[in-house]
Amino acid sequence: MDRFVFLLATGIADGVVFALFALSLVLIWRSTRIINFAAAAMAVTACYLALAVTDLTGSYWAGLIIAVLVGGTLGWAVERGVMRAARDPLSGVILAIGTVMVLQALTGILAGPQSRPAPVPFGDRPVIVGGVPTLSPYDLFVIAVAVTLTAGLHTLFARTSLGLQMRAAAFAPEMSRLLGVPVARMRTLGWILAAAVGALAVLLAVPGELGLDPHAGDPLFVSAFAVAVIGGLDSAEGAVIGGLLVGVLVSLVTGYLGAAVAPLGVLALLALVLLVRPAGLFAGVEARRV
Amino acid sequence: MATHGAATERPVPRLRIQGLGVRFGGLDALVDVGLEVGDGEVVGLIGPNGAGKTTLFNAVCALVRPSTGTIETAGVPAPGRPDRLAAAGIARTLQGLGVLPGLSVLENVLVSVLDRPDRNGRARVALERVGLGARSGDPVGALPYPEQKRVALARALATGPSLLLLDEPAGGLGPADVLDLSTTIREVAAGGCAVLLVEHHVDFVMGVCDRVVVLDFGRVIATGRPEEVRRDPAVEEAYLGLAVDR
């Protein structure tokens, strides 16, 4: 039982990061119908600059702010400079893959292929409660950031004029334009938000992985992509709940059956969801509820 | 054929279209089209499928670029960008449902008045006006088809337009809903709004409109009061006879 509690707790900590990154994919899919295959490379690039600032200033928090700012700026630049050339979803995917190659090559040239450790602002050793190892202070920090960010995004979309315009532009761009919604600006804003969230997710995930290298975001992208498909690519709620589901599944399978089996567990869940609800667990729910 | 009315002594019309032409590749979708809609007037635009009715709406809304002619609203050129229509007092509904899926009934209306003071109040008044005040919190997709069309109308009315363009507002509606729609349109016009509507429902058009303009193959073939247009042999041949046949 103790082992189960520990695995559940670490699964939730991993899951919130999956959820954040999946949210970043969902934000862009909803507004442009493009899977942003460049999300991980953009986030890793932002994290390199964030760690450089942390090295320079000695402050983790300065680095965190830079990750968000650079992530957002990269989102703006990629949307304006690259993605506007996309004529359809397929060309969008090709442009995104091209962006991945450019960014990974650039970070590889400038920072080298070797992995570098990332600092943590709090201890990363699990706290022992009643003899059972549970979450570390860093895990709690990650969960707090993810919950705050998700609540903030929910408030933005559900309670503000800006969020309403972003949703309207995403659901029906032509009609929204007729209603005076600046659709292109809303789309750019969606990319900025998504890329900032993605950069933060990678920055939070890196200390738990082997460190930062040009490909450090790839495994997170794969997991988050599975999460987004499981939850429903249109659904922010699906991203959050799917993230927790996949995080806990990976943790339990790793703990009981071994790390090598974990990807198979995710694949099995993905296949099951695609068979039962091809559009994802929460597809259409948001469209009906709001 | 009915004649155009003299406009020399009338105030500047809310919408004035002169010599409008729209070409799609080698096809003339509109040729030398002229029409006017005054404040408080309801004008119907009818014609067979492909006559150019929606293209004319799209030209007014800056969704297609005219090859010739001018479009003026209250004596000034109509906005050149669709996102400036609302600021110019122009509201439009679309063919079909024209609602924003994924948003609630209230949000569907709110989105058109976000820059206005008391936007919530405006949106709720517009929803009350079309009889949907009690459904404002519902997801728009949960409403039956006729009520979704009312949401689209409420969204247009919430802006307090001076020119209202309605694209097939009666399409898919039953007799009771068509009657309600006619009443609402007459009320809106009585408040001074100019209304231009495209519709296939001939009885509805003849009942609600002050004047009717008939398009065929992109050209105006008749314009006048409903009873004049109904008796016009060219119109009967081009459109009304076909409508009766159908």
C-alpha cells in the first residue's frame, strides 16, 4: 500500500507537467488545427536561455521568468514568421517539423549535444510521512505552478472578453471576423500563450529528467501528445485530466512492471481510447458545456 | 418591369449600391447592380439560386472585392474590412445557423458587443427581444434549430445596427417562427434601422418587405413594391414561377 501511495503521488507530480504541455498543444490545435510539432524544440530553446540567465544571476526565479518570456516571444515569432505561410494543416505540420530541425540544430551548435543539469528551487527528495516516502517539496512546487496556471487559463477563457474573443476566433474565424473580432491577433496571442506554457512545462520537467539537451523535450512531447489525443485535442479539460491519467499510469506501470513497459502502457491506453472514443475522452464536452 | 423610384428629394439612403460588378475568374457574379435601402425600410433581395444575392451581401461586408461600382453607407464608402462593419453600424446574419459553436447563448451575443458599455445588459435585452432571455446560460448547441437562428438574430440586434443584413432568416423555420420573425423585423425597421434581406420564402418576403429587388444571373431584373414585383412577367419567368413549381 505504501508503495502504491508513493507511486500515485509521483504519478500526479509527473502528470501535471504532462497536462501543462498537453495544454500548450491543445491551445494551438484549437485555434489553428495544427499540431505544433515544434512545441518541444521551442520550449527547450527557451529553457537554454532561462538556464543561462540563472547561471548569470544565480537566481532560479529570474530564469523561470525568462523561460516564460522567451517561450512567448518564440511563439509570436514562429506564428508570425513561419506558420502564417501554412495554407492547410499538412503544410503547417511540415513547417513545424522544419522549425524543429532549425531550433535543434541551433541549440546543438551553440550549447553542444551534452546534457546539462538544471537547478531546482526546492529540495527534490521525497518527504517521509509516517514512514512512507511521498512528494518532494519540488513536486509540490510543480503541482502548485500547474494548478495556478491552469486556473489562470480557465479564468482567462471563461471570464474575460479577451478569452471570449479567443474562443470565438478559434471556433468560427470567418464569422468572428464579421463580428469585429481581430482574428489574426487572437491567433498570435494563442501561440504566445501556448509557447509560454510549453516552456514553463519543460523547465519544470527538466530537473526530474537527465538534464537539458537539445532533445530533452522530445519524450515530454510524446507523452503530452498522447495525453492530448486521449483527452481530446479540442478540450482543455481533457488535457488536464488526461495528463493526470497518463502520469499516474506511467508511474504505476514503471513501479510495478518496470520502466521499459511504461511506454507500452501509454500506447495501450491510447489504443483503447481511440477504439472507444476516437475523438478523445472529452471531445465535444466543452463544446456542449462551456 | 417595375421602375426605380426617383431619389432626388429623399435623404441620403442608409445603403446605396451603384454599378456594382463582381467577377470570379471568367464569371460575372454581379453586373451593374444598383439598389438603395433607406432608414426604416425593409428591402427584400430575391432571385434563383446562383443569382448573386449572397455575393452582393459579401461585397457589402467586404468579403469579396467588387470589380466595379460603389457601395456607400449613409453617404460614405462602406468599410473595406469585415472587422470594421460593426463599428460602422452594419450587422449581418449568415445563411444556415450562423452561431458560434462551443459558446453559450449569452456568449454568442456578447461577442458582438464586447466594446460597448453595459455589454451584458445589451446582450440580455437582445435575447429577451427574440424570446430567449431564459436560455442565456445554455450551450447554443443544445437549442433547437429555430432558436439557434434567433440567437444569430439577437447577436445582430444587440449591436444596435443602423443597417441589418439578413441572409435567409426564414430558412428552415416553421410558420409560427416565420410570423415571429416578421414581427421582429418590422419592429426593428420601425425603430429606424434599414433592413436588407435575402430570402427564398416568397410569401415571407412579400409580407414583410417595403420593396423587393429581383436578381437573375447577377443583374437586377426588377425592383419595386412587392405587389408590383409579383405581377412582373420577367420575375415570374425567372423566379416566382419556378418557386411555385417547386
